[in-house]
Amino acid sequence: MTAPRSQPSDRHERLLAMRTERRFIDDADVEAAIEEVDNSQLVPLLEEFVHLPRGRHRTLHLRNLLIGLHICTQDTGGKIVLERVTDILYFRIGPRLRARLGISDYEDHDRGFEAAYTVVRRLFHSMKDAMNPSPLPPNGHLSREKANELMAAADIDGRAERERRLALFTEFVLDASVRPLHGLLSELAEVSLGIDATPVRTFSRGRATNGPELATDPDAGWYVRDGDHRDPDVPVSDSMRPPLPPAKKDKAQTSKRKKKTSLKKKYLYGYDAHLVVTRDTEHDAVLLDDGTPNPDVLPALVLGVALDKPGQRPAYNGMKILNRLQERGYKPGYLAGDRAYNNSEPTEWQIPVRAMGYKPVYDYRGDQLGKQGGTEGAILVEGRWYCPSMPKPLINATIDLYAERIDRETWVRLIAARRGYRLMPKQNADDDGYQRMMCPAEAGKAQCLIKPHTLGRGIHLPLIDPKPSPAGPVKVCRQNAITVSPEAGAKQWQALEYGGPEWQKIYFRLRNSVEGYNGFAKNPLAEGIEAAGSRRIRGIAAQTILLAFQLAHANRRKIKKWLETLALGGERPRRRTHHRRKTKERKVWTPTGHLAPAS
């Protein structure tokens, strides 16, 4: 058989196999999908900007396509293939419900299926095109010169509008998946979030970064294991690159940076999926005495997603999601992200995040430890404001730990000793972000020799002895309190004392929840979001739409498993929790490893 005729034969075999395995979908499941789509308000949203051509009678409507996409995720365990959607809508839904939905009948043979598939594919792409912010067409090896021309000629306002539509669509899809817990989420005093970018493959083979042609998915890029995961072969200004890591002992540090990156490190061609996951920071996932989960501790769920090239614009993508969550009425709480976010420009991430009411919690690179800035005489040390006379061993505790000048037990003691030197808030920040901060001696946390009224409070408080200066005491020492602007130390400021017990609890609960959710949704036996084959339509818009449905399915799967493990009303749970062992006692964390448990 010749090669050109083998493709139709393969197609026929695949359709035949699908027809052989076909089973009707229960009417109850279809009714549930109809209710889910109608409650999501996605149809009115899409009708605002998806303008379908007029003329011949339409055999499939947007509402029906969304129902098919939803049922497909339930049927395949979280994956969407338009062939499956076609089979579901035209051949697996019962005649009564097909008539109710206004879905036309097609003959059950190859030609009939191809005709139905064409209708589904065209409608999906019409929906996708109305939300596609990219001017680059997929599915062909576009020349780099032509791609540059298309990008230069693209309407910036039009791209921004389509990007807004895509963000709205993903918001509605994910919001519908967590609707069963809306009441519980709204009762929370704060909704704390973890944000992270996880790599996902696209259905395309990557091309050389600076080659003459783009890949068949021109919106994607190479994910690199090291650093900020950005492809180093893409021209980027030095100011946007992270500094080289500190040199190891007895090894000189070189300032040269490799121009090329090994293909072994460029192991994935696809996108960074920026996920925002909510997590209860007040409770651990500890089982109750009867071995069932605590119903007051909600499961970790994804509330927002945005796709971009790996390592590109973490602050922009994060803020895009957070702005949508704020409009949905979620009350801001703690916010933890990896170093890609807090290494952004303060005007793009740190300052807007604080203005929205979030309390950021960060970790730092090795070159960002110790003293990070100052204002009005106060010094910023690893994210918090302290007295300028805080002893150097306390200021450089983490630096000394990395340099092995102190051990882990000493580091824990030094971090705890910083509390007596920390400036205390006199009042909450105003609407513009300015906050009055009190000298620790004035706040009753220390004693200071230049403020005699603070002396004699007991030997349990540190005694501050400021170093004399010809210019006299700095402002924070002369006054009761100082005003700290939102720009002062904005890049490194955080809401909790770095390395302290509360920081460890909040930061690791949020970060671990994001990483845990990534693994949950990447399960190849379920959604498999990292696999290219789980989303076989190219382009950033199509990939985002399909990924949103996959994550919505993961949310529903998480909620269902959580509900089935609860013992409510004195009844036994429907399934056992996978957390069968008692939670081990939390070890004391340090930046270089956990402390050995006391014998």
C-alpha cells in the first residue's frame, strides 16, 4: 500500500475502534453536564465575542460544544480530543437529549463521522480564534522573518482584548469546578494562595532557538532545567538574568556565561503554566481521631491559570490571575511563590501584590541574604525591618550558615534572637501603603541606652547600645516611630520573619500544596497535563482552553475524593483516605537542611 493511502486507512481503523468501544452516556450524566455548563455562565460570556458567520442553519451551538468538552473530560479522565467530543455529541448521547439540545443526526459511518467532526472542529476553532492573543498561525513552519513581520503588524489593543477574553474564559471554567465549595471559601477570613509555574509540553517538536523557522506551535518555547528556566539562547538583557550562584569552596568563580545550552537541559518544548492554588494555612492535613480528614480543612484547589513561554513574565502572568481573583471577591491572605516572582521588578509584582492586600512570603537566593536595604536609619534584613544596632552575628546569621561558620542549631537561636530588634507596626498601612513603624525599645521589646525611659525592664530584653556617630542618632533612634513607604525595601520585604516558625508553617504549606497539585494533575493515569498528547491542538489559545478544562476536572476529582473520605452525620466515609499514617512531628527547618531530631 502506498504512503498517501495509508493515512485514510489509519483514520478508518481508529474510527472503527472508537465505534466498537462505544457506549451510550447515561442521561443523568448528560443532565449533570448541561447543568454544569448552564451554571458556569460560559455561554453568555462567549456569545459576547464569538461572532459566528450567518447564513446556513447551524447544526451545533456553543452550548453544545461546551457540554461535549465537559463530558469528554469526565469520560477520558481529564483529557480532551475533538474526535472523542464528536463521538460523544453525535453518537453517544441518547436521541431524546440530542433532540432537546438541537444536535443534528449524522449517519454512523466514516463519511458521517467526518462531517460531524468538521462541524465540531470549525466551531472549536471559531471559539478559540476569538480569544487568541497570538498573531502567529500554528501548524506550519513559519519563517522567522515572516513571524517578525506578523508580530510588528499585529494590533496591540486587539491582542490585549483577546488576551482578556481568554483570561475570563479560564476563570469561568475553573470557578465552575469549585462551585461546590464556594460557600466554604467565602466564609474564610483570608484565602491564602501559592503560585508556581510548572512546565507542560505542547503537541509540537521544538526547533532551534535562532533557526530560520519556528516550530508548528510558534507560541511555545524551550524549558531549561537550570536558573529561571528561560531559554538562554534567546537574546535577553543582562539585567533580566539572575546572578551566577556563589562559588564553592576552593573554586574560583568564573564570570563567563555559556552561550549555548545543552539539549539535555532543554528537555521540554512547551509552556510555563502559572497556577494559583488555594490552601488552608491554619491547619495541617492531620487526620481526626477516627482516621478521617478534618472537614474544616478544604483540599488544595487551583483557582487560576495562565500560559506563557518558559521563564517569561512571571510577574505579569501572576498579576493577571490575582486581579481576576480579586474581582471574584476572594479575600487576600498570605501569598507564597518561588524565587521567579519575588525576583521581578517591585513595580510589577511586590508593590501591586501588597496594594491588593496580600501578605507575601518569600525565600531568597544566596546573594540576597543578610542586610537588603534601609530607610530612615532602620535596616531591612531578610525581609523585615530591624534596629540599625542589631548585632552583626544576627544580621549575617544565614550567610554564616551557608559559609559553615555556624551550625544549624546556632542559626535557629540567632534567628529567634532577631525578634527583640524588630521594628513593630504602630498602625496598619494606609490606602497608599505607608505604615508607621515603632522602634523596638519604644514598643517594649528591647532596652536602649539613648532612650533612658526604656531601661530597667528586665534582663530578658536585649540591651541596645548604638554606636556613637558625629551626625548623631539616626531618625529611627531619635523618634518614637518612623513612616515606611511601600517602595522602601519593596523587592525583598515580606510579611513574616524569614526562617521563623510561622514563616516555615505558612511558606511550606503553600509551596508544598502547589507542588503537590502539580503532581496530582500530571498523573499520567488522570489528566496528565504535562504530556503533549493530552492537548493535541496547537497555539497558546487552544492550549490554554484545553488546559483549563483539564484543571477543572482535576479540581472536581479532588473535591470528590475529599467528600468521599469525610465522616459526616455519624456515617462511615465512602472511601479510605490515602493519609493513613499519623503525621510525623515537624522537624526544624534551616536553609541548609533540617535539624536532626533530639534523642
